[in-house]
Amino acid sequence: MTDPPGEDQRPVDEEVARPAPSDPMSSLDSALAARAAAEGAPEVSPEQLSILRRLRQPRTIASILVPILIIAAFAYLNRDAVGKVPGLIGQANPALVLIAFVIFYAGFPLRGLRWSMLLRSTGFRIGTRDATEIIFLSWLVNCVVPAKLGDVYRAYLLKLNSDASLSRTFGTVFIERILDLFVIASLGIAAGYWSFRNGLPAPIQVVFVIGAIVVVVLAVGLFTMRNFGRRILVRLPIPHRFVELYDRFEEGVFGAIGLRQLPLLGVITVAIWATESMRLYFVVRALAFPGVDLGLSGAVFVALIGSLLTAVPLSPAGLGIVEAGVIGVLHTAYGVSIAEASAIALLDRLISVFSVIVLGSIAYVASPKPRGEGRIVEQPPKVAPTRA
């Protein structure tokens, strides 16, 4: 529910402010803050929205320095093994590394296609190319700033360049993350059972229990939101405007997924995470360590464990957490030495994080969207041809 616009007032979901091109970062901050206020969200300051300023905040600096110090301590305690890592990576097959790189980046158009489908179901039609570009820019933010700010930045970036509803867009990002977690947990459990079909190590049993709990919690959470979310909010002492925002958010969550398109969304989501798994598979093949053969199921299991750990919002792209998890699983469950496990984890992260920082920074400078100048025109609906 929204208040009807007056003669000189557009609906808040259609309010579009044009930032001045002279100072892209400052203009972006001001535009995003204005839009957040226009949609009834709590007051947002430029300090909260600026990527550059966020990087200078003590909390962000700590979230980067602490994992680096932990990694440095690990490297010192295992200096003999870690000292071999550069040489081991230097021996990798460059052709297979390139294949891993290409497979990883093939996942971005798939992510763009999925998001465009979700947005289309909420009433906003966007091309796959624009959706892919925004997602790639949001990944850059996730790689340099903690707390998954890239997901928030993605919604704001779409709003900055279009008339899309900010609240509904947040809803599509939310349901996208739910789809990811369902598929990661399901594929991870299936791949783990196949990989350890001769016997599950105790640590892997714990991982399976966590995966099952995640699926159950997500299902219960969605059921509660769908059936009781609004009823709970209206009974709380909060402004009615927040209930209206929740209504649009819920429309984005549940309006984005219909029974007809759910199978296709599921297939695309599986394909997305297959690219993550195949990236690690080819990294392991490129390094070709004697006696180290995870197989496809093992690569899927380890890659999805790493992907799940990136959801922990304590450091940018799960810095320190993902490396520890991947090395730990490779060493304890598959018997890979610390040196070889570290080489696998580091080469995989060079592709999935460092390359995004480099190429994403180039895209950020080249793209007009961070400056609010990449106007997104809604795609016209496809009309079935009529028979003569």
C-alpha cells in the first residue's frame, strides 16, 4: 500500500534523482541516501553508503586486518609447508587454470539471467546484460567490504539507474540468497555422501547436520514470513510506513517465484553452483599433486563448503574463514598435506576473489552505472507471434 501521489508528486518507487557527474562517489552516496529516505527507510548517511569511506572505517579495517593476521600466524606456524606454496602454484598447468577461470566467469551471465527472471516476476523487466553488470559490480563490493554490503549495493545500483522499487528489489535479492542456500546445502549433502560413501569422518557428519539444519530453518522462515509476517508486524509498535515497506519486500520475495518458473530457476541455480564446483575441480587438476584426486563429487563438496563460508559476514569475501575451511576439509577429510591444501585454496581464491577485485575495479571505472548514468530502460514484454 502506498499513498496516492499528488499532482506534483510521483510515487516513491518511481522517484529518480540524477546525481551530478562531477563527483561520482559523492553523488552516488547522496542519491542513495535520498532514495532510502524517499522510500521510508531509516535515515541513511553518506558515510554508511560510501564504499571508499567504508574502507576507511575502523570496523572495516579491523575486519580485513584480523583475518590477515590470522593467516600470517598460520603461515608462520606452518612456515615450512607454506614456504612451498608459491613453487607449487608456479607448477600449475596454465591451460587448466585458464579453463577454471573461464568456467568461473561463465557463472555471472547465469546469475544475471536468474536475477532478471526474478525481477521480471515482480513487474520490472531488465535485460540479462544489465543485470549481469550490476551483479559483477556488487561482487567487487563484497570482495573489499565486509557484511555482504554488495547485496545492498546491488539493490541501490538498480534503483540509481532505473525506476525499480527498492523494497521489491531487496526482496528479489533475498529470495535469490534463499535459493542459493537451498541448492548449496542439497548439493553439498549429496556430493558429500557420494564422496564419503565408504564412511563419513566425524567432522563431515557435523557439516551434514549443519546443512540439514540450514534447510529446515530456511523452510520454516519462509513459511512464517509468508503466512504470519505481516500479522506479526502490525501488532508491533512500529510506524505504519515500515509495514508498507515490508509489504513491498514480501512482494519481491514471493512475487519473484511462481510455480511455473521455479523448476527453471532451480536448474539455473544448480548450473551457477556447478561453475563454482568445476572451477575448483580444474584447479585441483591443474596442480596435479600426486595422490590428490578429489574426483568430481569431492570438488563439489569442498567448493560448496567454501561458498557457504563466504556467507559469514565477518570479513570481505570470507577472508581467512574460507581459506581455513577449505584447507581444513582438504587436510582432515581427504588427507591432503598442508602445503598442497594451501596451494589449492590460494589458487582457487586468486581466481574467485583477486581477479574479481582487479577486473571489477576496471568495470567500476568504465561502467556508467556507479555514477547513475547507465539508465536502464525496461525491456518490452515478449509478444507471441499471431497466426495469419
